[in-house]
Amino acid sequence: MKFGMMFSDISRALFRRPATQKYPYVRQHNPARLRSFLKWNQQACTGCGLCAMDCPANAIHVTILDRKEKRFVFGYRPDQCLFCGQCVESCRQGSLSMVNDNWELAALDKKPFSVYFGETDDITKVLAGEPASGPETPEKA
Amino acid sequence: MNTEEILTLATGIVSSWDWATESSRPNPKQLDVKVKSLDELVPIIVALRVKRLGYLSAIVCLDLGPEANELEVLYHFCPGDAVIALRVRVPRAGASLPSLCEIIPGAEVFERELQEMFGIQMIGLNTPDRLYLPDDWPDGIYPMRKDFDPKALFAN
Amino acid sequence: MATNKEPERFTISIGPQHPALKEPGSFQFTVDGEIVTKAYVRLGYAHRGIEKAAEQRNWIQDLYLLERVCGICSHIHATAYCLAVEELAHVEAPPRAQAIRVLVAELERIHSHFLWIGVSAHEAGFDTLFMYSWRDRETVMDLLERLTGNRVNYSANVLGGVKCDIDAEQTTAILDGLNFLEERARHYFDVLTNDSMFLQRTRGIAVMSRNQAEVMGAIGPTARASNVARDVRIESPYAAYTQYPIKMALDTRGDLEARFVVRVNELFESFRLIRQILATLPEGELTARMPRRVPAGEVVKRVEAPRGELYYFIKSNGTDKPERLKVRTPTICNMTSVIKLAVGHQLADVPMILAGIDPCFSCNDRTVELTDTDRKTSNIMTWEELRRYGIKFYEARK
Amino acid sequence: MNTILPLLSLAIFPGGLTLLAGGLAYEWADRKLLALFQNRVGPRWFQPLADTVKLLAKEEIIPDRANKFLFTSLPLIALAGGLTAALYVPLAGLRPAYGFSGDLIVTLYLLSLLTLCMGLAGTNTLDRFSMIGATRTLTQVFSYEAPFLLALLIPAVTAGSWQIGEIATYAQSHWLVVLQPVGFVVALVGLMGKLEMTPFDAPEAHTEIAAGALTEYSGRGLAFFRLAKAVELVVGLTLVAAIYLGGVSNPLWFLVKTLALLLTLAGIQALLTRLRIDQTVGLWWRYGTILVLLQWLVLILIRRI
């Protein structure tokens, strides 16, 4: 039955820097496998939409303009995304991968959180609401 | 006791009610017992408990759909590696089951969930009030049934 | 004293929002002075209807829904679900994937037990131990982030196998982390069992006999602290626990201190197991082919979560959505016993008793609520009474 | 002219404002040291000030069944008690602003007045948590008050006077911590009981009874109670430092000694677990009182031969 067992800890702590990480000022380095943002490789994609079907958070929406010339618009909602990496697993062509860069999931409005990958004019066409030629992946309820 | 001995012992116990039960072995680790008459359920469970096979893991209710018009309740006892499943079928409308909370205090928890989510009336449950649905949830609406549609909540 | 007339009994509600509870759960203790005379728990505040939601998602999406039943034991929920669905689909995950699943499960157990040491110390008012144990817990979370890519919901599992592989560099990182954690765990074991001030709050409090534990259905470390030898990893080994058997941490005293001792011994067991897995990791690929439509059938799967036995029941009807999915989490079973134990103790001990079973309300809130009413017959039956009850029942039926 | 100087010294220098600022600074030092012991960063230097200003600005909600007059006046009495206790104590190393023989007893009871106000505030608000908190506060007062007072009376007897000023001058020549170590330990631990620091913070154990007696307080009332506790911290530290640690002749000595005392208090806080209220009472009546009486016995024997 000893007394004050944590004495060794608190005396050592007197001469050590606090363990708290000062987050916004000191950024911790991201480990290689951190799943922080989705990357889409247009050449490898075939527009099959398997990733959109398997995404638990319905964060992916693929619009197919032309399969042969690989003209797709890959809609991605990072604020809905769970960063689980299931789309990377489900994609048989290996066109999706997760990068570990640093970005803030915080913004003043929703606009930065609807990201579109693809050719710029395709994106403007899709955003303008023009019906795409190919079949769209079903919009889930 | 290894799994095989447990299952043979359990089959022996259940066989003394063979006129009211029908047991089968779907896989090497599980013994399924279809209990035909309700009032044999509690004695079988007591018998299992007395032989120390009565560790009740969970009570599950399956809605077999509006056309079959039946609910199936599974009592899963899991001594060691074996699983002993007692199956009871109850009609969807006005279903009622004997409560086990006299024998297994822990079962009170599972029965409350059943009563609230599937509408099976538990006879003898010592605290029948609501489990985890909010207090203002309208009576008579059972969310876990297949034919539950959320709009019914806002009807009244 | 404040009230010298007959102290009127009033109910202290450690309500849905209370500093002692990290998650919403409402406990009402009728107090006579400082002594608890009646306990009543009402949960369901974090109920999200997960079982109903699971029936509307396909098998792959359900995996990530079920990972969010509980924040601390997300991997074990995913593992139980994957094992159950693989058994339905008659698919066997490759041995390397099973071993990695067990490794991440043990890392998660270390993470959960370190978190629990901190939370209980905080309930007892020993904030230094709380600060230090949560500082050391960062090490295991960094290991998990480096290995699987996320600190909390690791999503290491995928139907049919595992996503992340372990290479030499990962192994050295894990081994270094483990050495530091083991040294810290040894120090905390010493503090928890020898610090006289802390022992005043844990030794001899909320003693649960073995018989009481069995009848009330306590499971996991809380039951093992009362000498109930029941651990799913030993009784019915799943995943790679057949190749990597473990020793059960048991204690006979059954009081709060015993629960600390059992959990920290489990930590040492986890350290040994992880080192053994890393040394003999089987070769092979990480995933097996999984059909999108799981053939019809039923399966019962039981795994050992950090808090006790976690039970999964899945019925499939051949489509790509499950017909019925039932999750019974460990904290439910322990809730019955904690309420019975709280009666008769000081109010000041109640947060410690609640923390003793390591309650995880979000796990819990899928099911329980329980009332301890003043009934004539006490509703805890000893084995003897049960035996007599059974015999009486027989005669009545003849 | 002669009325302005004491008025100034009362309101500005050793009295009101500096004392409040000093109290907040010491509270910050206490929290910062505790954080240092627990290997974390701890609050910014002006955090207690920011808390007080925020609380003063916040709306004060008075529970309807509570007695309105009592609810608003209790924090003021507590703060007044703390501030008047500071009159007799050699703050900042200067001579006490006012002194009469027997003011040691008056200071201690002014400090206990503060704790009694907290107890009354707890019972007045009729909230369950504050009722339990109030009972615990009052039980704790009755447990540490006697040994703490006895521990402070021994030096008074050796110094031959019950006036803090004289005891302080006497103490400057003899280091009583060496002569009466047991008395020093009991006084130090009694000070922790009075300030409700960790081993004895059952009355406001937030994991059991939210904020204890002050659960229903918000806005101005809470700000005044917090200020009163900060002042009590300073007064308590100076009292024990002045009597036991060889007096506080000049401001530098005052700072060094009080901060040294604060360091030991923070260390003990970091080291120990919170005791249940029955354990604290048991500890005080069993060990605290016997130790102090032992010290008295030793003192009487020395005086006799």
C-alpha cells in the first residue's frame, strides 16, 4: 500500500515539454496510408459506377458523357465521404486511390465540398444541367 | 465438455419433449429446436438452465412477411462453442409469449426490445414499460416489422 | 447537517447529460442521505435504428454502417459482421487476412483498455492518471493510423479479407510502440494495485460473487473479475485465434479493483499475442472473392469485444440486402448487474461502479432499459433456487 | 489627507484591486502548475480574468423556488468575507493594514464565513446536486476547521500573541517550520481542505454532483464566488507562509515563499485521488487532530522544562 505512486511521472514531467500537440500551428506529419482525399485517374476509369453503388455515404456520382473517349464527370462530395476506402477496393480498374495530403474539412459554405473531376468543358456542360448522352448512375434515394 | 458432448446432451434433454418439438442439426455446431406449443417453451429453457446449458446469448425476432402472417422468435443459447436455437412461431396479430425474466434476469432486456419493436406481448414481464423508443412514440406502430412505413408516424 | 428531520428520499438523476457519463444514458438513483436505495436506468438516447437501417443497405454498405455502432470497438463489429457474411457465402478469408484482423482487434483492445483506465481514474478524481493514460493511448492510435489509415474508425476490414498489409517497416513501428506501451501498462498496473488513495475508491467496492455474475448474465472482463471463466476467444475461437491461442485473465475477488486487474492483465496478453502474430505472419494475399449476392441462410457469430461477448445474427434471403440483422452488444448484459450492485453503496461510488463495467452507451443503445422495482421476491435467483424452481415447475406440469 | 492614504491602500494597493488581481494570478499559477505536473500546456496567463469577465457579462438565472435576496447576497457576503480577512494578513510582505490582538481567530472565521456562504447557497437553491454539495461542504468545514485552527494557534502561543502582525515578526527570527514540522504539515493539508483542492474536493466533485453547491449559479453570482475563492487562496497562502515559513518581511520573500507553497500544493493535488466525504472526515478526525494534539503536547512539555 504505497503512497503517491505517480510521483515519478509528475517529477519527470517538470522537465519535459507538454505532450499536447499545438494543432493549427504545428501540423503533425501524415502517415503514408492516411485516407484523406480521393484521387481519380480518368484514363483507367470505364464509368461502370460500381464505386458509386458501393459507397456507404453516396458521396460519388459518375456521369458518363462518352465511354470510348473516356469522357466522364466524376462528382465527389468530400463532406459526405466516410474516408473508408471501399470505392478504392471496389474499383476493378484501379482508377481510384486515396492520397494523404493536408486539407481542412471546414469551410464557410457548401460550395468547396462538391468537387468535380474530369474535362473542364464536360464539367460546365454537366453543371449547366444538359442531359448527358450516356446512362447516368442511378441517383439513390 | 466439447461441442459434440454439449449438443448430444442438449438433444437428450429436448427429446423428452419430442411430442412438442422437432429438432435438427443444420451445421455441426448448431442444434435447431422447433417448439410447436408455447407452454412447453419455459420448461425446456428451465431444463437447459439446470443442466448449465442455458447461457442465453440473445432473443431474435424475424418478421416472415405479411403474406406468411407470422413472426418467428429465436432463443439462442450459446454454451461453449455450440449454439442451441429454440424457434417459436407466433401469429402477427395479437402475438404473446411467456416471459423468461423469472428464470433469467438478463432476458428482461431482450424481451422488452421484442415487445416494443415487434409488438409481441410478453406475459409476466415485470417492467413492461418502453425500452428505447421515445416516450411519445405512438402505440401500435412496430418499427421493426417489414410493413412499417415512417409516414404512419405523422399520420395523426 | 443540512436537513435534520427524517432525511426525505429524493432521486438523484445522473441524467442524459452529466459530466460522469461520456455518452447519454439516464440513471436515476433514489438516495437516502448518501446511500443509494434504488436504481433505475433509461437508455435509448443514442438509438439510431441501426438494425432497421441495415435492412435497407447492401452487404458492402452495411459493413461501414455497423462499424459506427460504437466508436471504440468499431473494428470488432466489422470483424464479426465480415466473419458472419463470409460464413453465409461459404467464403474463407485467407489466413494472412485473418491474422491481420486479430492483430488489429488486439490493438483495438489495447486502445479501449487504456481509454477505460483513464475514464475510471477520472471518475475517481485521479486526474493525473487520466491525463497520463490518455497521453499514452495516443501511441496506440498513431500505430493504428499508420497501419490502417485512420485513428478511430479504422475500416481495416473488407468483405472477404483485409485492406491493409503489414510490411517490415510497419512491424518495427508496432514493436517499438508496444515496448513503450508495455512499460507504461506495467507502471499503471503498479499504480492501480498499490496506490493507497486510489485503492480506497476501488478495493471492496461493488463486489459481485461468481454466482451473482452468472445468474445476472454479466459477461466480459466484468464477469471474469468474478471468476466466471467465459471468453469467446477461448471457448469458440474465430478468425486466427485457433492458430494463436490466448490465456484467460481471471480474478476471484470480483470487486472494482479486480476489474482493473483483469483488464490490465488482458493488456499484457494482447501485447504477447501481437508480438507472436508479427513474428509468424502467414504469407498469402489479403482478400478472397466475395459474391455480391449472399446465398440465403442464417448465421450466428460471436466474437470477444473489449467489453465482452458481441453477438451477431444475420439472416439473408439471397438478394444483395440482408433480411434481418441483429446485434447484441456486451454492455447490455453488464447493465443488469451494475444496477443491482449500485444499490447500498455511497452515491460517491456510483460513477466508479458505472465506469467499472466500461459502459459503451452507443453500443448499448441499440437495446436496453431496465428497472429495479421493489418486488417481494428478489429477482436474483441463485443456482439452488433455480434448481428447486425447475423441479417445482416439472411437478406442476405432470 | 490622513483619510485618503488608508482609503487608497484599502481600495488600491494591498487591498481591493491588487488583491483581486493577485488572487486571479495565483489561481492561474495553481492551474498552470497542475498542468505542468500532468504534462500538458495549461491555461493562458489571463484565463481566470477572462473567465471572470465572461461570467460578469453573462445573464444570471435565479431559480424560482430559491429565496431571491439570499441568492444574490450570498456571493457578495462571501467576497466581502474574503476581502476583510485580507486586512489582517501581511499581504505583499507589508505590515498588515489593520491589526488587533486576536485577529488570527477573526481571519480564520472570516475565511470559514466564505465556505458557510457556499453551503447556504447550495441549500438555498434546492437543486438536488447543490443540496448534496452543500451537505458535503458543511461536513467538510466541520472536519478540517478544528485541526487547522489548532495548527495555527501553536505558533501564536509560542510567539506569545494572537495578533498576526506580531506572530509574523516573531516568525521572522525563528523558522517555525523546523521547530514545529507536524504543525506545518497539518496547517498545509488544512489549507488544502479549506480551498477544496483535490484530495478534499468532494463538495464539488463534478463527476458525481456536477458543480456541487454552485450548480445553480451562473453570471455574477458565480463570478463573485470564484473571486472569493481566489482571494481565499492568496490569504490562506500568505497566512501559512507568514507564520510557518519564517515570515514575509519584503515583497520578494513573500513571492518566493507563497509560490513555493503553491508548488507543493499543486504537487499534492496532482499526486492524489479525490477522497469520498466520509473518508475525508475520517482522515481529519483520526489523523489530523491527533497529530496536532501531539504537537501541542510537545510544545507544553518544552515550555514546562
